Amino acid sequence: MGELLRIDHVSYNYHNLEGETPALNDISFQVNEGEFLAIVGPSGCGKSTLLSLIAGLISPDQGGIYIDNTDKKKSGRNIGYMLQKDHLLEWRSTLRNLTLGLEIQHKLTEDSYLLINDMLTTYGLVTFKNARPSELSGGMRQRAALIRTLLLEPDILLLDEPFSALDYQTRIEVSDDIWGIIRKEKKTAILITHDIAEAIYTKMRYKQYLTSFTKFLLIHII
């Protein structure tokens, strides 16, 4: 499979009344379709800024971001962004939390419910579809957040330290679930983490799902 995403000499600075703070300087890499990329670096090195740039929430000061060798804004590809917190709404059930993105985009149909029910069953949440977020474990909440993101059919999935709020044992169990889901759904994914051990563990576990067209990349941004 060919190149899907290319980051080409991208730099970004945050601006305030006191001046500017460099966040990223001359970053370049590429991700092929179906690949998984882990970006590892200490807190404050610009990892989340990089995902915000890829997602289109902010624009680079220099350089370009290309999808299918076309400017990202013109590519027509969908990008899904799973944040550190699940942001499930307590006043909505699991099912209604999953439909939120589709509702906002006016894409919720009867067929959507069939797909959602199938995913709830596949990923062990069907008996909790009417539960409130406070009734779910941390791992269940993360699986729900991932399903909500996948329902928008992203071509590229961005994961911003999605396991950081979980205890160590739960983090291992949930990360296994998440990578299994991502490979089953055949998604191109980018994970950022400050934990090198988590990145190495993920690499070892992710190998179980690799195809001949998929490889693990590790970038350390400082």
C-alpha cells in the first residue's frame, strides 16, 4: 500500500502577548496506508500539537501536510481523533453517546443502529448499551469512545494518549482490545505517548496483527 499521510518540514509556534513559544520545528515523516505509527516524547515536546495539526484544528506556520499527495484540506479523507479523556456525556446512555458524532454530522440512519449494535456485540458492550458512563469501567469507556470515533469512518485514526488515565493492568488489557479493534477495522493509526515502555509493549502486541503491508514506526520528538 502506498503513502497516505506526509508531514513535510512542518513547524509551529504558539503566540501570546509576550512573544512566541516554539512547539515543533522542521518535522517530517510519512505514514503508508494501513500502518501504525507511535510518536514518543516527553510531556511538552509538541506531540498533541502535531495531532492537532494533522486533524486540521490548527495550521502549520511552515511546511505542509499532505494526504494522498494532496493538500490535507482538499483530500476528502476523514480523520478521527480520540482524545486522552473519553468525554462521554453522563446524561446520555452508552448507545446515545455512540450516536453523538453521527447526529452532529446528520448521518444517523436506521442502518447506523444495526452497525452500532453489531459493534457493541463484537466489543463486549451490548449489555451496557443503556448504561450511563458512570456505570462503565475505565476500559469500557475507552472502548465506547473508540467505537464512537470509528462510526465516523475515519481513514486516519489519531490517538492522544488514550490509556493515560487507566491503571497499569487495565491499560494493558484495554490496549490489547484497542489494537485488535483497529486491525480488525483495517485503520491507519497514529498513537502519541510519553511512555516508552507503553510504545514498546504496543509494538510487541501489535505485531500479532501485522500484515505484509503494515509496519511499526517509532519517532522520538524532543
